[in-house]
Amino acid sequence: MMETDDIDPLAAEYVLGTLDAAARGQVAARRAREPDLDAAIRAWELRLAPLVDLIPVVPPPAGLRDAILTRVSGQSQGGPTNNVVHLEQRLGRWRTLAIAASALAASLAGVVVYREALRTAPATSYVAVLQKDPQSPAFLMTVDIDKKTFTVAPVSAPKPAGKSYELWLVSEKLGPPKSLGLVENAGFTVGPKLASFAQTDIREATYAVSLEPEGGSPTGAPTGPVVYAGKLVQAKP
């Protein structure tokens, strides 16, 4: 690994865990003496932090440990040459996975949410990924049910030329969509406009972002296309 390696992709691979043990050790040594590399690694850790809280805990299948030990034992009987072949094959697969993982991480650039804040979030904290499909997250919304406040952070929403993004609470119980105001595609948007809604309605609603004329809808109802939407899930404490 050369000292001239591009810092940002290297930091992304380090955080994703796609480097081999030797390369990871070299990066760990470099970050101790290179502030720019250390800062890039910390930035990637913050960008990817929200994903941790959106992944449910899945217990491993019963007997998984015994199956792994049995398989490892069987491969060790094949001799050094066979083991080298197996390792080379696995290395190729890991490289492919690394490319895919790096592409996923790149799509999340721009999200800055602290892992510690989410870990200590109260039971009343909820999050929603506002997106047009699972591969295109645009905004990350966090809601405090008790305080009835929300924050929206951009993930990859493009800047709408001559237009504005407007956030709506959508619920069949409440009739027409209710505007929660404009959301920016840079920086954080903080809003108190959930105060008039019941907690149950806040939790069960769909949150949608429409593309409106600059400054927002002139009618109080969505006039442009709904480009992103999502529902709340409870953040893990």
C-alpha cells in the first residue's frame, strides 16, 4: 500500500471492513500519523452510522458454530495446496463484495448522524428513510414522539433547479395530506409541526416528499409529483 493512495476510497474500505488484515493494519498505523486519513475514516463512520439502527437483530441459526468448525476441520485435511486454492477463490469473492459494498456506501454520502446519539435514543425516537426505491435513499427523517419534533437530513437527494422539496404527513384518518414544511437538500431541516397530531397518528403515518414550485405548494396541498416516501420504524436504544 503506497502513501499516495487516494484517502477517501481507502477510508471507506477501512470502515466497511473490506481490507485484508495486512492492509487494515497498515491503514490503522497510517491514521495515527496522518490527520487527513483519520478525519476521512471518522467521516465515513458517521455517514454509515444510521444503517446500524435500521438493521434488525437476527439470531444465528442453531448449530452454526459446530457446522463452521466441522467445515474448517474438513478443509484443513486437504493439505496446504488445497487451502491456498480455497483462500484464493474466497479472496476473489471478497473483492467482488468489496466493490458492491463500496458502491452502496457511496450512495449514502452526506448523512451525518452520530452513532452514540442513536444508541442512547429514548424509546420514543423513530426513523424513516424517505426514498423512491430501496436503492435510492434521499432523506433520513428522525422523529421524537414525546416532543413531537422531527429532523430531516439529506442522503442523496439532488438539488431541484427552480423547485422546492416539501414534506407531507399522509394518513387516511386525517384526510388530505398535511404539510410539514419545506426540506432542504443540504444540511439539516428541523421542524416542530407535528405538535397538533396525536402520537398514534405520527407513528402510523406515511411521510412523503413532493416536488413543488420554489417556496412550496401555493395551495396547501401537494401540486407536484411525490418523489420520495417512507414510514417510521422505532430506533434501537
